[in-house]
Amino acid sequence: MGMTSDYPPSITEVNQMEPSPRRVRATLNGRVVVDTTRAVYLWEIPSYPQYYIPIEDVAADVIVDEEHEQHLSRGRARRLGLRAGDVHRPAAARQYVESKLPGLEGLVRFEWDALDAWFEEDEEIFGHPRCPYHRVDALRSTRHVRVELDGVVLAESRSPVLLFETGLPTRYYLDRTAVNFGALTHSDTSTHCPYKGRTSDYWSVGARPDLAWSYAQPFPAVAAIAGLVAFYNEKVSTYVDDQLLDRPVTPFS
């Protein structure tokens, strides 16, 4: 069994709280309903934080008090819905009225998908807030990378881009001319990453779905992977300089 990651993990711990210097906004039904420069990061899990936002920075007229009290591991909270025009999102958030963590009282934690879109400054973000301790680097390399499955070569290149990301195994992005598309089947899957952007393509291999993906327009920080194809190390045999890598164990396994 391979390690979860060959890159350093996050240094944060559960329940760590930090102020965020970024302006955070969120929209619902075409309207900005959250607008704050006082958001707080709280790590509910070690991998990435969630935003906790002062109730005063949420549009008061969209809040629906559902008159339901929740007793949670971090304290006592009231459950809130949201209503903007004809759009109603029940159980969209919770506001802590009593907390075991100093500074949590009065802050609101939203279900991410209860809002239509989230922005840090003027850039839309997806999935969850970007962790300030999370790093992603895309570096061109001359390593010899070969990807196989059941004895079939799916891709082979001597000019990959290696993507190093906190807490994840190295990903090997290969030029499309190095990929055996005859062994792949395009799928309609689309995903978002807070650090890389929205995928443009996924491919399956036989009955094994979504083993490879590509970003046509990744975020500028990882522009080097644009249009290239990567495979889940967890699900294929990956050789680097003719050495077979262990298949890592991650949530994608």
C-alpha cells in the first residue's frame, strides 16, 4: 500500500481558527447576500477550512430563522434558511449562540452549495475556501513517465508537467500527443478544484470510470497543465524513470 501523499501534508489541526484577510462574497438568485472582510477560517477537518462569517455581514432580509436549535460538538447553534426572491434554501446555515471555541459566537457557517457562487476578492472559488497553507506547483520535467493498465500503455512521455500539491500524491500531466486515446472513452463528468479550476474533460478506461482528466483553462498559478492529461495514480500503474510507483491510498482510491 502506498502512502496517502508523497508531498507534505497540511500543518493545520481540527478546530484551528485564523482570521482571513480576503474579502469574501457569496450570491443567491443574482444578489450578493454575503459580503465581508471579517471572515474567519475554521478547520473542521485538517485538509481545508470553512468560512465562518459575522451575522452582521449577511443580508438580514434573506435570513430565515427556522426556530430549530442544534447541539453540536462545537456548541449550540440556531439553524437558518435563506430566501432571496422566489429562491428558498432551507437548512442553509447555522449561527453559533454558544460555543466551546472562543470567538465562534455570532458567526454563521453556510452549507457551501446553499449559495449560488462564492468569491474571494473578485475571483470565483469552487468547492470550499482555499487553504492559506495549501500549495500547488506545476513544474515541467524531463522524467520518463509511463502509465499502464492491465498491460496496456495509456500514455508515455519524457516531457511531463509534475503537479505537486499539499497532501496529495504527485500528479503527472502529459501532452495529448503522448496519450493513447484509442484506449480511452470520453465521459461527461465535470469537477471543480479550488486550486486548479474546472475540469474540461474526463476519460474512462473500459468499465473503469473517470481515470483521467484535463483542465482546458486552469487557474493562472498552474497554467502549465493547460490541455494536458493526468491519470489517477491510485487506479493505474505509473512508472517514473522505469520504476513502478506504489499506488497511493487517498480519498480518490
